[in-house]
Amino acid sequence: MNIIVNKKFKKSLILENVKQAKQYAASGKLSDEELKTFIERDPSKSKKYVGWMAKMWITDRNSIEDVHELSSYISEYDSFAQRNKVKTKDINQFKNYNDFKKEVDELNASGADVSNAELEKDYEIVRDDDKMIIAVPHTHEASRKLGLSTFAFRDCGDGEKDSSWCTTYKAPNHFNDYYYQQNVTFYYVKVKSKELIMKLKEAFPENYKNLIVVALAILDGGQIDAYDGLDKQLSQSNIQQYIKILGIG
């Protein structure tokens, strides 16, 4: 399993939905770097928002603060759309950026009938077998829920456990900044297999226990950062060794 494939800019990702953006780039209205950025920041698997993002960037540029704002609103819109909460289901019906932004702001203000329970369930289990479990949270609520359940590690001293990762704290700002503004995807990993734990012990004799749960952060551009169960950052060489041992590179 290649956990970073969705963070790489590949020609295979340029599907039918980005033809319009490619035409803008070919005519010089959009730079190749801007095209690449819109493709990478489109949260949908089919990259269905790329053309519209490019169009707004060109035709309504004065209404958009920066590319981070645009990508953040797109991510929020997509999250609401997946729950069938949006009023305008086809993003191409928005003729200007302010109308789009207004609808997303109204959905956020109203809560759009999205309960906390629904948000807590917004994560993917990309692997769950006798060796390990790997989860990808898409909301702060889901990240916190995972940190207090499956991936709880830190001893609270009262017989309970929680998570040291800032993305699982009660306040949402850490997760939201990473996920929406910096385009970081988190893979929470918990090792189950005694065999793999022994291999970790051989490679990391002093702190292998803290590597039973690890948060892998796939940065915009493909670089991987990692934090152990006590939120200590791993070096790049240790990350590569850890990934090799688990066989998830």
C-alpha cells in the first residue's frame, strides 16, 4: 500500500474534469504552477473542482484573498456536499466567488444540520488487519474521536488514556490549520502485530513502545513527517526505517 500516492502530482490525475484548467494554462491565463496547485488542493478524488477553481482565479481574482482561502472554502464545500447539505449541488452554477463563499459561510453558521456525531465519523480506515490499523481523519471531530479511542496512548494517570497529538486536542485550530490551510493529510497508525513490535524493538530499542502508535503527516508536495505516541517528531531517517519495517511505503 502506497500511502502518499494522493499527494503526488501525476499526469494520471489530470482527468476530464481539468480540461478547462489545462486550456487556461495553454492560453497563458494560468501558470503551470497554479494549475499544479489547484490539482493538488482539490479534495475530490476525480478532481472535479479544478476547472471551477481556475475559472474563479482568473475571472474573479479580486474577490479571492489567496489560494489558501480558495482551497479552504473548496474543502469545506466538498465536506458539506458529501453529506448532501449544500443548496447548490453543482459548483459550476456559482457564477462568481462571493456567491459561493456566501453559501459556505451560511452553511457553517447554521451548522447545516451536521451533528457532532456525523463529523466524528468522517474518517477512512485504509487498513485494518492483524498487523495494524491505519485511519485518515477528515474533520477535527473525527481526529479527536480517533485520538481518544483507537489511537489513545498517553497515560492520564487515572487509568484513562488520551492522545498527545495536537490534532486531537479539544480546540480545532491545530487540525483545521494543517488540514485546510496547509493541505496536510494525516495517517494515524497503530501496530497490532507482536512480530512487527519486535522488529521495531530491534530497530529502536530505546523508544519502540512509543512507536506502537504514530501519526504520519503527508505534507503538501509529498514530504512525510511523523510523530510518535508522545508527540515526539521522528527524524527523516527514522521515518523511512519505520515505514520500511511496517511495509507501507
